[in-house]
Amino acid sequence: MKKMTFTLMMAILVMVLAACGASTNNANSNAGTASNTPGDTAEPAKPATVEITDSHGTVTVPINPKNVVALDNRTFETLAEWGIKLAAAPKKVMPADSIYVADDSVQDIGNHGEPKLEVIAAVNPDLVIVGQRFAKYYEDIKKLVPNAAVIDLNFDVSASDGTAGDQLVNGFKDVTTKLGQIFDKNEEAKKLNERFDQSIAAAKAAYNGTDTVMSVIVSGGNIGYSAPHNGRVWGPLYDIFGWTPSLKVEKTTTDHQGDEISVEAIAQSNPDWLLVLDRDAAISSTEKKTPAQDVIGNSPALQNTTAVTKGQIVYAPADTYTNESIQTFIEIFEEIAKALKK
């Protein structure tokens, strides 16, 4: 009997020891698993580059590049708003109040007529943003800085695939998105595009669908015609908002001073609304300038038009000609919406 009791006690002891061993192993196993958890849940490293498709193909661009050269006046205000430092820029064709113009550390490339492209090479850029006025120098710039990412963000509102309005809207949103990807400002880019959409919606809603519109460019005291669809700044807006032009002229162009037109022809078309771009206001020069408001106000032929008698005139921001940014167009659209609501 005692022998059986002893045997039974030994069996129980073996089972207890086995259970303890299993618990210890499980604890060790769990501890090992726990020690691996931080590594398993750690955020993956952010990519160092992004693939950007521009006017010429796909380019690998460093994210948050250190040395940046910007040449596209559609991008200056966005870069400034996001606090992006520039190594060089074409100060002669930038708004006088731009933070980059005032910053002596930003090298001056001059203007697109006689650019100092050697300055680009001298600053040894990681990224060069080409566009609009400097698009024709794309190949020259690539040869100058073979180790830099060179992207051409120019978009042509006169392109054949789609209306000029579509090209303008999609072009701006695409450029903003790409800049957001490059400078790790994706949320800021999204919000900027949303503001753009909202300003378009507001201007669309404010137009009654019947008032006639005339758009002009004032330069050197002369009034030029900014034609619907392809005229500088104003042209694509006819597509976006469905405006009815007060006058249609054959063989129009995208000329920066507008097409030749007589003040009498404008007066005869009697527009309900007059949209004005003051080209001279955005250009730095020592020449005497006559403000667009004075040119319009001192033109006897225009004084009896509906637009003038009712004060239905919208002036683009003074720096528009050298600052055709998405922010500038947001401002234009918001001003149009405000004016039309009255």
C-alpha cells in the first residue's frame, strides 16, 4: 500500500514539474515575441525620391531637395507659401515683393530674354523647375547640370486635347500635386487644390448666364484684346465659366499684350462686364506707366458702355503678369464671384 502511495506521489510530482517546464517555455516564447514587436510595428522608412512625369517624360526627383532652382512663374508663390528655400531664380521676371527677390542669398538668373544660365550651374542644384518663359531652355539646362533632376512643369492652355479651360484647371492642379510630392507637402497641396475648386464653383454660381464679357490687356497705355479661349490670362476663363463674349474677333493670338483692337469696337460691343489685366503694373522698369484704371477711365469711347457706367469692371491683381500662380487665379476667381454677386 505504501509502495503504491509512493508511486502515485512520484507520478504527480513528474506531472507538476512538466507543467512548470511548459509554463516557463511559454513565458520565454512570449517574451521573445514581445521583444520583436517594436521592430514589427515600426514605420517603414520614407522614400528618398519620387517619380514625376513632366512635359518630356518621367524624372526621378529627390524628396525635399536641398538646392532648388525655380524658373516657372506659376510656382513661385506656392514655393514661397510652403517656405521652400531657393538657390536661384529669375528675379527680373518676378513680382517685386516676392520674398525671393528681396533675399540676397537667392542668385539672380535674369530674364528669359537674356538669361544667365551659368548661374544655374554655379549653385549646383539638386532640382531645377522649368516652365513657361524658360521652357525653351530645357535642353540647355539639362546639359549644364547633368547630375540634377530637371523637370518641365509647363502646361499649354492652347493644347488640342480639351478646351483651354480644362487645360488651365487640370494643369494647375497637376503642378500643385507634383510640387506637394516633391517637397513633402501633400496635405498642403490638397488644400490648395480644394481652394482652387471652391473659387471656381463660386464664380460659376455667380454668373447669370446672359451678361456679356469683354477682356483686355492694358500695356504702354494701349488696350489689347484678350480673346476668348486663347487670350492671355482671361481666355481660358470663358470655357470654365461659360461666359458670353461681347465681341468675337477672327485670327486671335496668345500675345502677351493682347491683339490689336480699336476702343470704338469695344464700345460698340457694349459689354456688361470688362475684365482688365494691367501688364505694366507687374513689370519693373524706369519708364513712366499709366495705370490701367486711368487708361480705361480716360477713354471717351468707353464711358457710355454698360460695364463702365455700372462700374462692372474687374482688375486682375497687379502682379498677375509675372505671377500666374494658382493663388493668383484663386484671387481672380474670388474677385469675379464677389463682383458678379453685386
